Amino acid sequence: MPIKEKKVYILIPAYNEAKKISSVITDLMEAGYKNILVVNDGSKDETATIAKQAGAEVLNHVINRGQGAALQTGMKYLRETYSPDAVVTFDADGQHQTQDIQAMVDPVLNGECDITLGSRFLDKKSNVSPLRKIILKAGIQFTNHISNIKLTDTHNGFRALSKKALEEIEIFHRGMEHASDIIDEITKHRLRYKEVPVHIAYTDYSKQKGTNRNMDFIKMGIKIILNKISN
């Protein structure tokens, strides 16, 4: 099947993103990505309604379960309902750039690898603050050591999964720790992976969200370390 005829789906976990979700979906649609699934993770605002109005398919969690749980819900649904050739995980807060998607999905659709992982550190386009960079680099070193894998960016939510990766990868943690689950699953199932440079745009809005706050990211890191030690 020619690449242009293959089915690419965009999976967006969203929690209280009524301010941004419409513009994110509109940008994707205008770039030609029509297959968009939003998993509304128990939002208290109008995220679900706005996402539907913008043209996305929406699944709803009754309560907020965490980004990992939202991704697992979306991956399972897409696998069982549409059997896509590639699934791109994409943030709802406007950090990820639509123009980076093609470079993410091409290696997957070409059969070059099973999963691509976006990296903020393969070029200098992402405006990562010095403190944030130190925290991220420490997490990268720890994850690479524990998971026996070499990556330049281990907690970036921008990924593209092949049909095989979608079938094999299982997410166990509900929260942001799910990124480590995915890395562990790559090793466990011997999936072929490739890092792709992506531009993450940190705005005042996105910096207020979840683990984009440095203290929340540190807390997440501690959770990951404790989980690794206990296992």
C-alpha cells in the first residue's frame, strides 16, 4: 500500500484543555490529519464538547485517571476499532508542532522502525529552560541506565507507533510515569526505535500544566525511581 494511502491516527489525551484543544485540532485538520481521537480524561471544563465541534472523535473518562490511562484507553480503542498503520501521540496544550508529524511517521510507515520518539535535544529549536534541562538530563541518564536503552530524551509525549508497536505496548501507570512504561516495553518486545528531532514550544499556558512545572516533574521522577527500586 502506498504511504499516502496508509491510515495515520492522531491520539490526544486531554484534561481541562478547553482553551487550546480547538486550535490544536484545527491545525491538525488543516495539515491533512483528519483521523483525530481525543480521550477526554474527566475534564471539568468544556474540553469534550469543543473537541467534538472541532471535528475530533472523543472518548470520555468519567473521572480524571491520568495521562497514561488516557493513552491506554485510546490505544486500545484505535487498535480494536480502526487497526491504523500509525498512531501519533500528541499533546493537547499546543506544545507539539503539527509540522513535525511527517518526520515522525515516515520511518514507521517506511518500515524503518516500529516506533519513533520525539527528542528535544537533537537540535536547539525547543526553548527548554536551563533548570528544566538539568532535571530532564538527570532523568534521561537514570532511565537509560535502568532500561538498558540509549535515548537523548526519555519523557517526551510526542511519539509515532506502528501497528506492531500498538499491539505490543502496554501502559501500566496511570500518570505521567507511563513514559517509562513505554521505554520498558520497547526493550521487552525488542521493538526497533528511532529518535526524531522535534520542536516543543513552551508557552506561559503550557508551563502551568501538570509536569511542565519543574516541581511536579521532580515528584514524577521520584515516583519512577521508587517504582524501579520496588520492582
